[in-house]
Amino acid sequence: MTAATQRTSDNGVSIWLDDLSRTRIESGNLQELIADKNVVGVTTNPSIFQKALSQVGPYDAQLKELGKVDVETAIRELTTTDVRNATDIFREIAEKTDFVDGRVSIEVDPRLAHETEATEKQAVELWEKVNRPNAMIKIPATLEGLPAITATLAKGISVNVTLIFSLERYEQVIDAFIEGIAQADANGHPLEHIGSVASFFVSRVDTAVDKKLEEIGTDEAKALEGKAAIANARLAYELFEKKFAEDPRWAALEAKGAKKQRPLFASTGTKNPAYSDCVYVDELVAPHIVNTMPEKTLNALADHGNGAPTIKGTYEESHAIMAKLADLGIDFKAVTDKLEADGVAAFIKSWDSVLADVQAGIDRVNG
């Protein structure tokens, strides 16, 4: 274990890898990251699968075995096979942590982001197809996704809620989670191993807000560059602490064995070269956090990260930063609404590429 990744873990952060491919599984690389860099989980998304499935070679044997199936079936088989194999690699960690960690997430089709019933239906299908207790089904935190999150949890299925950008939406996600766990309890599901994380996106906020600050161009605006994303994420953690401490529904469910939905910080790769390449990890260290990071960010953390606690005592400063942005005329709700819409659109675009790449693979192996 590297000193920085161990320190990060010791201070309460579960390090998950934001990447998965058959090559990574079969080469032993995933096991190496578990052994050497404190990785205790994996997240995937349509863009990650687009990158993996565009490779010629690793998936050909399974495509040949599947034959001339329709492309949607082929994608389902390829992706769930990778996730199932990854969950098996993480099974020991899952059992040692009482299924808090050792989780591997797979996302519903992003084209269903605004379709509640279809999302719920596919979440069940994916859960049953992967058929592993340490899997998680990713559902986007769109308004239409919120009831699907509740309904999926109510069936005893673990959920990773994705594409959260605003505190307002995050509070709705927590409420959807608590209601889902309450329904799971009413439905007779044991609560101990129903896992959930709320994926709060970070770096994309700075990308969007910094652009507006540059357009304003004043010294006051420039002084706020690179601060919005961290402040927003820290206030998400404040909300996490407050909601789970004060909601009377939660206390009763926790007494029955339910586990809190942890905040997961996603989009933690640094996009601005002027900022530290592990800033969105080092500045967000506190207990009960998951940070899912691309391998480049994981390597940066391992090489020169800090890992010391950095959230406690920052709430007042974070609120002040958000107030200053508002004073400058930045409509943060408009920013986060656009980020959500852009996020869904980007995943749909990646999914369209997956469809084309897998169809090409089917055609290639079947001559």
C-alpha cells in the first residue's frame, strides 16, 4: 500500500476505481490495484464501457460464442460478464466490510434517464443478470429517476445514484433513499446488505463555473476560480451529516440494520492543468466518503497525495464561497441543471458509440 492511499483510507475514504475492462480484469491489474493502492470498489458508466468495448480483441471470443444476436443483447452479455467477474474479485472485501465496500456498479441504459418505469424494470433485470450481492445498479438522479431509485431499493436492490450536481437534488436523493429503505423493510427485505451511494460530481462544476468567472474577469471573480466544486462537495457532506443525524425515519431504520447512503465523489479527475492532479481527492477527506477516481488520479494520489482530513471545519468558508458566486451573478442552479442535462446527453452519446462498436464486433467475428 502506498502511504498516501493508506492515509486516505485510514481517514475514512473508500477508494474506488472509476474504470473497468476485460483487459484490466484478465491481466490481473485490478487485483494489483486492490493490493497496492487500497482500491476497494469499482464504478462504471456508459463512457467507460464505450472505451472498453471499442477495443478489438478482448471481447471477440464472447461475441463469437454469442453468435448473431441483436446488439442490445450482446452489450448486456458483455457488460454484465465484466461486472460479475469484477464482483467476484471484490467478494472478499465485500464480506470483510459487511458489504459496505467491495462493490461494483453497472448503469442502466442512459436513454432511459427520463423514464421512471423503464429504469426500474431494467434495474431489476441488471441486478438479476449480474446475480451478485456486492453489485450496485446505477440510476441517474433526474427527477424521473428519483421514484425509480426508491422503487429499486424497495425490492432489496443496492443502488448507486449518479449524476448529482446540486445540494437541492442531493437532498431529494437522500429522501428517495430513506423512503426506499423504509419500503424494503415493509416488504420484508433484510436491510443489512442493501448498499447505496450518492454520486456527487465534482470537477465538472469547476469547469462550468470557472468559465463564467473568466468571463466576468474581475479580481474578485478570478480569486474564486477553482473553489466552487470543492465548496459544493463539502456542503454536500454537511447535508449528509445533517440529514442522517436528524431524520427520525432513519434512526428507526438504522436500528434495524440499515446502512447510511454514503456520499460518493465522482468526476474527480482534474481537468484544469493549473490545479493539483489529485485536488478533488485531497480536499475531500472525511469519514464515510467514497471517492471514485480514474487510474491517472489514483496514481497521482499514490505518488504525491496527502490524505489528511480536509472537510471538518470548512462549512462556513464553503457557504461564503457560494454566497460570493451568487453576488457575482452566477446562477448556480442554472449551472447544475445544465450539467445534469449535459451529463445525460454525454452518456447517451457514449451509448450510441457502444451500439456501433459492438455491432461492428458482431459482424467481424461472424464473418
